[in-house]
Amino acid sequence: MMDNKRILRERVFVMEPARYEIRCDLCGGDNITWSEYEHLIWCYDCEKDTEGTGGIFDGPIPLAATQLLGLSLDMVDLKTGQRFTPVVNKETQKLEYVLVGKIGGV
């Protein structure tokens, strides 16, 4: 991590980091979950928050290809439980997240 300032995460992907081919950068293992801090994972084996490897996020990610692979880039807001899904803005061609519902509800 570039600096020592840790910021609490507001959103996480709905799938575990190992599904995105992310591994612990310390031990190489996949016994991991999203850390409570942004840009970090928690390794159960090392018992540490760490940056992890980039997995599929190391390169361009074709949105349609992730869906074909059975991967979701949806995110959940940790405070509200709201679920967001990525869409490409047709005007700007940039990825944006839009609200699609609530985890465990509509």
C-alpha cells in the first residue's frame, strides 16, 4: 500500500476475491476475503490485511466477457445493503454503477 492511511470500505464486490483470481501477495493462497479497508484483502492464513494480487483487475475487463465467465462485478453498499451493477454510459463510454435493489429484498 502506498501510504499507511487506511480508509474503511463502503462497498464490496458480491463475489469473493478468489473468484476474480486474486490471491494473497504474501503467501500466494486463496483463503481470503475482502478487507474492511479499501484496496485490501484479508488473508485468513497470514492473518493480515494485504494488497493481494491484481487478478483479473490487472488488465482491461470486458464487461460482457465477465458475464460469460459467470462473474459478477456487482457491488453491495455495506451500510445500506443496496446492490449496484456496472453499466457502460453510452455517451462517455465509462463504467458507472447504478442501483438495482437491495440484498435480501427488492
